[in-house]
Amino acid sequence: MALFDSEFLKRLEYLSLVSRRVFRGRLLAQRRTKQLGGGIEFADHREYSPGDDLRYLDWNIYARYGDVLLKRFQEEEDLHVYFLIDVSRSMSHGSGEKLDYARRVAAALAYIALADMDRVSIYAYSDAVTEVLPLTRGKDRILSVLRFLENLKPSGATTRLQAAATSLVHRASRSGLVIVLSDLYDQQGFRAGLDMLRYHRFEPHVIQLHTAAEANPTWLGDIELEDAESGDLRKLTITERKLRQYRELFTEFLASIDSYCRMYSLSCTRTTTDLPFDELILRMMRTAGVTT
Amino acid sequence: MNLLEFANPSGWWWLALAIPILLLYILKIRLRRQQVPTLLFWDQLFDEKKPRAWWQRLRHLLSLLLQFAFLALVVAALVDPLWSWQREQARRIVLVIDNSASMRAAEAQGTTRLDEAKQAAGSLVQSLRSQDRMAVLSAAGRPEVVIGMTDHQRSLLNAIGGIPATDGPTDVAAAVTAAERLLADHEHGEILVITDGCFADLDALKANPRITLYGVGSKQDNVAITRYQVRRSLLDAVGYQVLLDVTNFSDADKSCRVELALGEELVDVLPLDLKPGETVSRFVDHTSATGGELHAKLDVADSLDTDNRALAVLPERKPVRVQLVTKGNLFLKGVLESIPLVDLQITSEAPSVAPPGGILVLDKIVPAQLPSGRVVVVDPQTATDAWTLGEPLSQPIVAKVDKESPLVQHVRLDNVLFPGARQMSFTGEVEPLIQDPLDGPLFARLERPGGDAVVLACNLDQGDLPLRIAFPVLMKNTIEWFQGNSGELRPAMATGEMLALDVPTVGNKSLVANAGPVEPLDEAVEVQAVDGEIRSTTQALELVSPSQQITPLARTGEQVTLGPLLETGLWTVRSASAAGDKPVVLTPISSKSTGDETNTESDILIACNLVDPAESDLRPRGELAEVQGRSLAILGGQSLWFYLTLVAALLIASEWWLYQRRIVG
């Protein structure tokens, strides 16, 4: 089955209709407003969650009603949306479902952005940026976007988000929203790459992908594990106790992503490949308050 | 000399199993491979255990070494190594189990002493060391080797379980002698005796260092029949006398009753009061012509039931045919009719022979040829071939009586005239029993090849002899003397005694039975088929026990030996039913019979009772070691293979434990 078939395109259209103005001041309006300096338009309130910047709390409402709400703003100008898609071999491990999933999600979000007349650029990376789709605009460019995504191949012996981010900030003409689609299995750590984006006033949005088997392996006994990226081997004896420890470690890893994003007010979406990609998009929209 | 020897050296071949283990080990270390998106987490997980990394590298090797060690231990156990000191110290044990009558005593737990002894013996067998050998002897009556020297514990346990309870006497001393013979001069020989201690020579056994006496049972009170015999009366043809001893083997007074029953019929009940240790004897006279089994039963409830019962065989008395030839003699007729068991027939013509098995009484009428058989002649009027008659005696008065003869026992003839008596000259051997002053016989016994004759020279119609008490006594003595079974006794045997039956060789018709070493069984039997044909006396005989166990009797020359009889009750000697196509019967007959009687009864019955004060006294004669919980094994007494197997089992359990925790691969 083709990665982007007609059914996929219909879903994209549906998502585009229900997600008007997704990016325009809805996802992370506060950052964007600050960046623009003026032209701030109050848009909405949303509930405070731990880690939000206290400077954007609506103190008047708090003083009057005791409700802790965060003010959200809308900016009026077009948006640069960059996609950083991890095409390392860890994403194509097994049947390559993570990479496919990432490409579908990227296609959906790019379609919505293009439909809103936002500019879209796609960077594929593993240990460095391997493929780049330059900034493009207009809904009619969606086919070239899809073609680009379809032609992405897994590559690289490691994953280095920092290298990709560095390349992005150097190449991008201006800052914008950066959607990182990756499993974040970065040997150097994902934080350096995101920090790099933050430091250059990009707005990172992290979509962390993993499979259920990665979260909950079931092998027991003596086994030789092979790293899908580097090909390194490890002879291990896996016991129930070790499996328990692995699950705890993986949960800690996911929690560290959440914690990081919350600390820096980054938007973060975590999903497994079991969830249909359109469900994921809708969930993101509901979280952002774009649709219900 | 080698310190270590191997009972099964071929077991070393099992070491070849190391090869497949090694192959499996090599195959095993080729691990299955699993691709993962990243090793980040696994490295993090296992890097925390880095101090154990060297151990991780060795863990597979350790697993292999553990498997080799297990194999080595199992193979070492299979070859059954034996230390030289173990072989040298192997013991030979003879276990003597007392299964005498006293071991049947019931204990408080509902078991018998023999049950306790068997249980204790089983424990001892199970504690044998592997190189030890054991034999088991029983000690009731004649010692018997239940099982010879063996180290096979299951066979020993089966043999011990099969030791029967008997009513025999204890003969531990004989069993110990047999045990010592079994042990010979073995350096590490031991004799273990499990007994209740109810025998006399306990101290002598305890003095023997080779013997260990273990006791079972507790001190118990008991009242027992310690003697029981019955015989036919010496005075009365149908009478019998019972001799009964009852002993109180306790420390308290006892009151009880003894019931005597002939067959199903109650004969007498004797109340008894017994002091501690006292033996009470009772003589009981009764009459019965039929005979049969005379039972005695004590009505006490004690722990040993066998000695509360006793049995004796009372010989049957059969009627004797008496043919009186007379022309009318009321005195003689009346007297003969009054004698018990006399079947009187009166005729006027003298037959040529006496009736078969009977007695011919001739009153005055005497043929010239005195009839053969048992004949009584009263007042002979004519001469015969046995005597001639002379002149009438002038003073036919009693002057001399042979008081030794049973024919004139209890006959008082003071001032009694024998009118009509004539001088008699006998042609054969004669024994004058009553004589006149001139030594003329008035009453005499003639010895003849064809049967004895008794002659009374007296005209009963003229004198006062028929009016005297002496006359019926004289006639009764004469009839009973001819019957010849006065005081007949078939002694009841005590358990453990032997009985020898004399069996003539082929051609001799009679089979004479003698009752053991105590008293002779004065009886003859004849082997004859039911069709009257005399069969070979080499006919097989068999002994039937009270519990209907049949044992063929082995002939030794002219004797068949029975016993020792170890069961109380009625034993039967009979011809083997399968010996021929025609059944053969054994018929007890009188030793004084002419052998021409009809056969009616078939078997020889032998009563057997415990009547053993030593067995009935259930109080141990001395202190004995407690057997419960005793063990023959000592620390380290097990063979080396046992410990090797134990270590192998521990090792495999440890390996499993380590593997489950992935400490070994």
C-alpha cells in the first residue's frame, strides 16, 4: 500500500477543515507574540499546568475568581513551520512503522499549514541533515511535500538532533515553529538539539514516537541484542527483574521528555504507532483548543 | 591394599556423557539475536552492574563446570566406591525374633507383642549399613531360619512380615545356638534378640557379649490352664477322669470359673479362687460312652487367650457283643445285662467261635472243642480239649486269690462256697486266680492262641456266690478285661512337643502310633481301603492343623514324625486323599483286638494345648533394653555412593537456583 494514498489525502482534507488556524497563535501564541513585539491580540484563556510561565497568568481573574488561567494570544503574520524528521535506522527498525508514522504525521501537519498559507520546510536527519525540502508555501505545494516525504530513506549510524538543529538554525532565514518527529533515541541526548532551537528563538514542538514493543519488551534469557543504527552487539541475560528495570528506565526516559518540555514551555506529544495518525492530529488539536 | 575400591567399575563409562554436555554447551552459547532500535537503555541497565562484568563472562563456564561436577558425582555414585575400612567392618547380624505363644499377648495399643517385635525389627533392618548382612530366625519351638544372610532390605522386611504367630514355647537358647552357627567366627558378628523375656535362661543370654536382648511388651497379669488331660476310668467302662491345673500368674487374687464341655454339651462348671502364683488342681469324674472333644474354658478376660482354652480327646466306648449260651440262668443273665456297654444275646446252642469282637459266655454247656475267641465258661459240666474234669472238690471254699490280677480286683470272697466245683486239669497254660485249699483252681484264665478263656468252676444255682457282691464285680472285671481298654488315655500334647508314629513296612497290616516322648499312645491303626482291601502301608499320610493347613508327613524308615506342633487345637493325621484312586482310611483299633473289626472312624485325632507355665507367665524375667528407636547405623555408616548422590542432588538444586537468578548461564 502506498504511503500517501487517496484515502490519506481525504483525511488530510478533513483535518484541514477542522483545524483552521491551528498554528496561528494557537499552539504557542505566547512565544510568537513576544517575538513579534507588538500586535498582540488576546485570544483565549487556558488552564494553567505546572511548568507554564507564571508571567502569563491572568492575575486579575485569579484575584477575582481564584481560577488559575493562562492568557493566550494570537499573532497575525504568516508562520514558518519546520519539520525535523528523524530518518535514522532506529525509526525504521522492524517494519519501519515509526518512520512511516512520522511521515504521515508530518504530511498531515504540513498540509494544514500549507492550507493556512504558512510556509513549510522539511529537514530529514540522522547523524546530520540528510535531506531538505526548502521553504514552500501554498496548498498546491502539498504534492511536492508528499513526494519528498515518500522518498525519505533511513540512513546514518547514529542520531544527532543537535547536528540537525544546528544545520536548521544556520539554514533557516527566520525563526518559526519546529516540529520534531523522532523517537529521541539520541546517543548525545535530545536536550542539546532542542536547546539549540530554543536559543535561536525557534519554537520546538516535540512529537515523540515509539512502538509498544519498545516500551514493553518480552524477551527472557540469554540473548544478543543488536543496535539497529550502529550494529553494536550486546550479549545479555535478561531476567524478569531486568525487564522490570528496563520498563522503569523507559518510563523515566519518557518522563524526562515531558519534564523538559514543561520546564521550557514546549509543546510535547507522545504517541505510539498503534494510534492512527489522524487521531493523533485531532488529539493535538483538542489539546490546543482548536477543535473539540 | 587399595583404599578405595569400586563395586561397579563399568559405571565409569557414564563419563562419556560429558561429550554431549560439552556439545550442548557449545551450541548453547550461540545466543539468539534480537535487533533493537537502540542499546541506550540496555547499556544503561547493565552498565550499572559493571563490577560483575568479569563474573558475567565466567558465568557460562561456571554453568558448564557445574554440569561436569554433577555428572562426575553421579558417575562416582554409580561405580559405588567402597572404602577399605567399610569393607572390613561389615557386620553380620542375626536377628532372632521370639514368636512364641507369649508373644501373642495383646498390649494396650491393640497390637500384640509380636506386632511390636516385627515393627521394631523393620526399623532395625532399615537402619542397616549398606555392607551389613542380616539373617532372621524365629524362636518358637524348633528354631527356624526365616531368611538367610542377605543385605537386601526388602527381602528382610518381607521375611519379617511373614513370621507367623505361634502357640509354641520359647526356645531362644536354641535359636541363639543356631545364630552362632550362622555367624561362625565372623569378627563383627552380632546376635539381636527381640523377645518379651518370658523364658527362664534370660540371664545366661545377657552374659554373652555377642548377644543384645531387646524387650517388647509390658508386664501383664494372666490366668492359665497349665495342665489338662482326660482318660477313661479304671473302674467304670463309660467313666472318665479329667485332670485340670489352673495357675494364677499375677500379683493379685483371681476368681474364675472353668467350664467343661464334651462337644457342645456342658459337663461341669468349676469355680476357682486363686491366690497370686497359686496352682489349683481339680479331678473331675464323669461318664460318657460316646467320647469326643472335651473342651475346658476359663472365663477370664486377660491378654493371652490361648491358654484360657484347652482340649482333650476322650476315646469312644463301643458296645461289646456278649453271647450267653445257657438253658436258663437268671443270675448270670441279670449280671451281664447290668454291665455297661454289654450287648447281650442269649442262645442255647454253643457256637464254634466267639462272636467277632465279642465275648462268648458258656453256662454249663461246653462243646468238646472249646470255641475260639474270647470265652467265659461258668460251671463246666463236660471235658473239652482244654481241660478234663475230675472229682467234685470236697471243700470248695476260697483259700487263695491272686490279688495282682485285674480279673479279681475288688472281689471279696470271704466265706464264700463254690458248690459244684470239680477238679480240673488243663492241657495248656493256665493262670489260677482263685484256688481252693488243695490248690484246685476255682477261677482261672487260660492262655490260648485263638483267644483267652476264663473258667469259673461254681454251680451258681447251689451256692450263695450269686447273692454276694463279689459275683457282679467278678463278671464286670472279666468283661472289661476282655475289652482291654480300661483307663484308656489319649494324651493331649503340649505345643512344641514331637510325636512319633510307628509305621510298619509293606506287608504288615498294622500301624502303631506312639504318642511322643512323654507318654506312649497305646493304640494301633490299620490302613485299609473303604472297599475292605488292605492297601500298602507306605500310603502317604498328611497332617492337618487346627487351621486346616495340610502338611505331608515324611516317613523315616518305619516312623512318621510329627511336630513340633506349634498351634493349639485338634490336629488330625489322615491318609493323603490324592494318594490313589480309592480313598484310604486310617482306623484306630484296640491293641488287643483280633484285627477283624469293621472300620468306622477314619482319622487319628491329636489334641494340642499350650499348658506351658513359662509361656503363660507374661511377666518378664529380667530387664531388657528398649528396642523402639534403636538404629543399627552410625554416623558415616552409609556407603559413599549415598553421600555422592546427596551432594549431586544438592548441586543440581543449587544450579537450578543459580540459573533461575541468572547467576549461571
